[in-house]
Amino acid sequence: VPVHDIDQVIRLAGRAQAFDVTDWGVKANFARALDTTTELALAAVVEALRDAGVPLQRTYKTSVSGKPVPGPWLLPEPWRDTTGIIFASSFPGHHEMARGFRNGGDDGEGHFDRRFIFQILPMGHSQFAQFVGARGPNAHVNHACASHTGAVALAEDWMRMGRCDRVILVSADNVTSDELMLYIGAGFTAAGAASTHDVVEETALPFDRRRAGLILGMGAAAFVLERQRDVEARGVVPITELLDSTTVNSAYHG
């Protein structure tokens, strides 16, 4: 459908405001290798670990003089080999890729930014593992709109197969940045999937017959999936319970 009027374009979207991942204990030099999607996800991981009562312990390294030097806060040592991580995201690194193409990869000092390759790769799952010291199974999944629920099913499979004792699940996307809105917004509109309405109360209707397209947005969510006996042994009251999961595919639409 040709667009001839402003009423035919996207007028509502969830936009990120001021956000600094170092407020969640992420060191500035580590944060510089993260893309905006991974920053959101890492903050969600910190919140999820806190909600789940998962203890992070201060580690120490021995200096050349033999004195202990404080290191990062990591999972308890017995947990590190048995904790898996799944990062669910459809557009990780796209924001930095678009920005890099725009400025030629310049880091502001006349050099190609060495962090560029880490920012555009879907590296969140391994960066989360580094952040908390998790050495269990580690994966990135993309199931489009079903990415996080697909990750839950995969996490359950890992635990049933005995590959790990717990899984940190995190999903995030940010397609409404200035760099991506041009492309992702136009793409959703061209596919007929994005709403062009301008009243939030009449547009944000995900389970309503009146729904006519979605509102593009951004955000992150994280969960810690554990076995019931392990939760009870830690004396923690779980927020929710996973009864079962199933995986289906129509072999047709994305």
C-alpha cells in the first residue's frame, strides 16, 4: 500500500530513555563491548538473580606481592559448572551495526573500533556467562516473537537431560532506537504487522478482537529456572512453577 499521508506511518512505539548498565554493577570497560540489547538483558539478569535469591560471591585474586585482590562477584563455585544460560533475541547487535555503517566503524579517535565485532555478534549468552562465571551449557536462540517461550522449552530439555541443574533465561530486543526504527519500523509496516494508530488505549490490545497490528517496543526479561527440590533446599519461595512445555512448528509462517 503506497504511503501518502502521515496517518499511514507508525506513530506509537516504546522508546528507551536514559539507561546506564553500570548502575547494575557492570564495569564500564566491560559495558563498552556490549550492544544496547545486551545491556538491557544484563540488567534484567541482575534483577532476576536478586529476585531468585541466588547468591553472588566476591572472588579474589592473588597479586604479585601475595596479597588478595578483590575480583568480580560470581556464582558460588559449586554452581558454576551446573548453570546454563540461554539468551533469546531476534535483533541483537543490529543497533550497533547500523550505527557502525553510518560512521564507518570510527571509534571517535580515527580508528576502527576493535569492539565493533563483539557488539554486532549475538554474544549476550557468553557475555552473561562471563559476568556471573557460569560454565554450563550456553546458547543464543531466535524464535522471532516466541523466542523467550522457546528458550523455556529448551531450558527444560537441558535440565531433564541432566546437562545442568539450573538455567538463567534472558530475552531482550530494542528495535526502536533512532538507527533501527527506520529499518525495522518500515519492515513491520511493509509486512502489515505494525499499527499506525495514535491512541495507546485503542492500540495496545494484544488479546483483543479489535487489535490491528502491534506496537514496536524495547525491553528485557529474565528468569532463573530450577528444580523444585533445589528451590526448597535453598529455602526460597518460587515466584511461579513450570508444569510442562511443548514445541510445535507449522513449517510455514515465521
